[in-house]
Amino acid sequence: PNKMGSLTQAHAGETQKYVNKYHLSSEQFVLMDKLDGNSGQLCYNEKGQITIGYSRGDGFDGADLTRHLLQMKNVPKQLNGYNQNVPIDVRVEFIITPEDFRRYIQPVVMSSSGKPYKNPRNAVAGFLNAERNDPLVYRYIRVVAYQIFKSADDKLVQLELLQDYGFETVNFSIVRGSQLTDEFLTDELNNRKASSCYELDGVVYEVNDGKLRKQINPTTD
């Protein structure tokens, strides 16, 4: 599987320092929800057919999730209109909405200890680690895509391609680097938390331009 590193956290004042350091005030950034779920990757062959999927694990080695993926309702098993003739790997988040968790999962599905799961994130982790699950859980695990590994495309192009292929993608918007103040990001996070059906634990920003993004972070896929 592809390496799946952790995101770099930005503390107060660091985002504008980053923008100024690389002269990015006028550049487009893609601002995305950071979902509070479990990361993984889905692998497709040159015909766009799913072949295997992995959990994030320690970032280098993850568990095979294929047995679960084939039962999840919103995992594309065949990518719509895929004609690139090369394999493609997609980074995703496995997540359950708090509403579905409270209504359908917590009352009836127990953890391996025999107790109810405490929150959606722990429930998803338990389901992915299990050898098998109650078929009920696969109705409610959502798979949300946000990256094509090793893609040189602009970030916006990646997200639009993922949507065309049949994925649900992370919520995103386009902003300029000059907008990325601490105040703006705090307000944006609060507004997104209030409107999202998912639990969020932050916002993620990336330079949209693929070539520029590679220049700034040459080791990042």
C-alpha cells in the first residue's frame, strides 16, 4: 500500500507564515473538512475495478479491508467511466454519522467486549478490525474520498474526478492564501461543524496547483 502519513498541524500564526514564506497570498487553496473517522486506501486496477483496500495502520502497513469493502454500500466497486488504463489508489475516510450511530448502531451492535460502542469513530475502528460484522453496519459506514495517490493533478481536479468516478468526496471550498488567517479558519471550522452531518476535528488546506504543491512538498504524494 501507499504510505499514509499524518497531517501537519498548524498552530496560531503558522498558516500565514507558511503563506508568506512561499508567496502564496494570491494562490488558490482547497479548504476541506477534516473528518473524525478512520483513514484508509482503496486500490483499483487499470480497468477501474476494486482489487483491495487497506486501513491506515501505522502509516506504512495497514490491514486488508477487502472483505468489508465489498459489503459497503457507497464504495464504488467499478469506477464510473474510468479509461486511464493504469491502476489508481484513492485515500478515503471511513465514518458513520452521529445520527446513524445513535439511532441504528449503538442500541443494537455491541463491541467485542459485549458493551455498546462509545462513539462513531471507535465503532468504525472496531468494525474494520473485526473478521466479520453484523450486515447492518455496512449500511451505515460511509466512505468519503479526498485524494488520488501520486497524482500530479490540481487538487480541485482530483476531487472532481473522484466525484465523476462515483465517490462521495469530502466537503471543500476554494479560497485565496490571503484569506487563511487564524480568525477565518476558526470561523470556517465552527460553521462547518454546525452544518456537517459528520463529526469534524479540523479543516485541511492544500495548495490547489499540482506543480506548485510538488515544489513546496517534493516528498508528498
